[in-house]
Amino acid sequence: MGCSATNTFKESDIKNREDLAKRKKLNKNNGKEENKNHSNDKRKKKKEEKEEEKNIFLQVHILMKNLEVKVTDSKELKEKLKNIFDNLLENIKKFKAEVMIERVAKLFMDNLKPINGKNCEEVKNILNSLFEKDRNPNFFRDYLYEAIDNLNGKLGEVEETKIDDYIFKNLNKNKEIQKRQNELKQYRKKNYIIKYNDFIQIVKDFNINLDNLVFEYLLYKMKCGMSLNDKYSLDDLNFKIFLNYLDKSDEMDIKESNLLKESVLDNKIENIGIEFKN
């Protein structure tokens, strides 16, 4: 009887220890899983924040391309913008973000005229998104200063010819484009209008590798002549400009294209537009 009781105790003790070990292992695994999920959530959140930031900078880039085709004196525009910030930030205690957005938006819209109500709202939304990113008026101010500093878009005929030849040669040598031209030419059926983000996607999908200066020039040309008071939006581009290079490729003899110089870019040519933000 005593012996039987002792055996029962030992078996129970062993069972409790095994259960405890299982619980510890389970808790440990759960802890690892929680840490893994937490790390995944952090990575996901960081990726989403990066994508959101990228989208904000792309929207600002779109706004600047619209200004670039309208502004004749970027220094004067920056001086007016500076006066706005000097006045608003003189007494930071009285600073109001909504007032800043409203005044900066008005300045930009005045330079984009004629412009309809829908595009006016989009200008405000873009500026508001840029400010909300850090809610720092100094960052907001400095980023816009830098963007306006790089506005240009006014090149001489010789420089434009050089860049046009460079683009033609680049596209002419792009095997992906030559193989899939019909995919690109479908935009003729859409009145040649393409959205900014769709064009960026084409650049990626077709491995179009252009010098930053050339890319900015191309965007500038695709934006010219599109009235914001009409049916066009800030992010609309005229894809016919791009297709013209492909049409030229069809018309020219390959031997003639081989005569194009390897480098057509002149170091004296100033940058066009703002740097494309990754």
C-alpha cells in the first residue's frame, strides 16, 4: 500500500514537471512568435511610411513641373515665397499652419492661372501633405525653396536639339521599347493623355534609363501647353511628345542614327526641374 502510494506520487510529480516544461516551451514559442509579429509589424509600418513619403515627394514634383512651364522668373517667385515665410515665422507663437498653407497655395495658384477649382484644391492638398509629413514649417519652407531654386525649363534651341537627339538615340537602342512599341502607341486612342504615375511606371517597365537632366526636360515638354483651366489635371502629361521620338525612330535610317554622338549633353546646360525623389 505504501509502495503504491509512493509510486503514485512520483508519477504525479513527473507529470506536473512535464506539463510545466511544456508550458514554458509554449510560452517561449509564443514569445518568439509575438516578437516576430512585432518585428513584421514594424517593418510593414516602416515600409508604408516610406511609400507615403515617396508619394508626397512625387506629388510635390508634379506641382513643380506645372509651375516650371508657367514661371518666367523663379527668383522672383522664391522672393515672394520668402516674404510669406518671413512674415509668418516672425512670431512663432502666433504661427498657424492653415494660414501658411493658404498663403503659399495662393502664390502658386496665381502663377498657375488660368486654373480651375479642382486643380486649386489639389495644390492645397499637396502642400498640406508635405507639411503634415513632419509638421515642421522650417522643413516645409526649405524643401519648397530648394524645389524652386531648381526650376528652369528654358533652354536654347541648340541645347534642346542635343537633348532631343540623346532621347531619340536612347529609345532607339532600347530593345524592350522596340519590341513593344504597339503597347505604348495605344495611348493614341486615349487622346495621348497619360497620368504622371503611369508614365513613371512605363519608365520602370521598359527599362528607360535617362540622365536626370534629360528626364526632367522630357517631363517639362510633356507638360507644356496643357491648360489647368480645361479638362486637364496637375498630373496629366502629353504622351504624344514621347511617341514622337518613336515615330522618328521609324522614319530614320539606322545608319543615320548610328552617326549620333555618344554624348550629346553639354556640361554648361543647367539642370531642369527638381531632382526626382526616390
